[in-house]
Amino acid sequence: KTPHAAPAAPTRGALARPRPAPRSTDLQRALDTLYLACIWIAALSVLLMSLIIPVGVFARYVLGFGAQWPEPIAILLMVIFTFFGAAAAFRAGSHIAVAMLTDRVPQAMQWACQKGVLLLMGVISLFMVFYGTQLCLETMGQNLTALPWMAVGWTYTPVPLGAACTLLFVLEALVWGPQHQRAVVRFDLIDDGAGQAT
């Protein structure tokens, strides 16, 4: 019998190639839950906004009196949708991005551009968390004219909260890479899997 050949020694490049760091399952599930919560918050905000605006229009043009509460509530829901939806869109990779220049640079430069974008996103998110929180605290003593029971500061809370969610997703992308190819953010993969199962 011919003896089995000894396994080839690993090349220098293979030894130098870093292995991906092990990922914490608990942290992954927590970020997945946060991502899904952002989607539900944004979706419910759009749903409620689409129900409240017709109520204001009906009250003004059919009943003959203008209700004061639909407009500020709809604006608040739009703010909630914007900042929480932006956080979810960032993790899913569905935000608008112009890649005409970065697609034409060398591979190493593309990696540097991606990391630079993530660092800039982290700086912007930190800015919004810090100054957004200050804005909320400074305006808690003021009330909305149309909604006297609501402090102005509560209307600004989606800014630091949504930015905090974005910051967590930015840190996740810096440490473990983009998440937009995972099944939790790819509903088309879930649909395809369900179709194949049937």
C-alpha cells in the first residue's frame, strides 16, 4: 500500500492571517432584539401617524373644528420613526450610500474607507447622544402649547435614544463587521427558507 502523504505545512500567509474573534451569543441576541425593537417602534410610529392625521383632517373639514393635538403628536411620531428607523437601516445596510468613488479604489483603500465611515458615524452618534440629552434636560421645564401636559423635553428624547442605538450598531460593525447579510436583517432569506420548507 502506498503510504499517505504528510499534510502540507501551512504557508506563511496562512499563519499570518488573523482568525475572527469569537462572538458572544448573549450580546448578539441582545443586539438582534434591539434591532427588532427599533423596527417595531418605527413601524408603529408610521401606523399611528397614518391614523392620527386623517382624524385631524376629518375634525377640521367635516366636524367644523380644528383639534390641536393631532399635529404635534404626528410630528413626534415622525421624529420617533426617523431616528429609530435610521438605526435599524444602518444595521441592515439599507441606508443611502454613494459608492461611486470607493468602488474604484484598491481593496486596501476600500477597507480603510469603510472603517473611516464607521468612525465618523460613531462620532456623529456620540455628538447626538451627548447634546441630545442636554437638550432634553434643558427643555423639561417647558410645555407644548397644543399639549400642556407634555414637556418639550419628551419630544426630543428620540434623538439621543435613536443615536444610542445607532452607536451600538456602529461599535458592532467595527468589531464584528457588517451585519446586513445575516438572516435577522434579511427578510427575503426568511421568506425563501419558508417557501422551500413548504
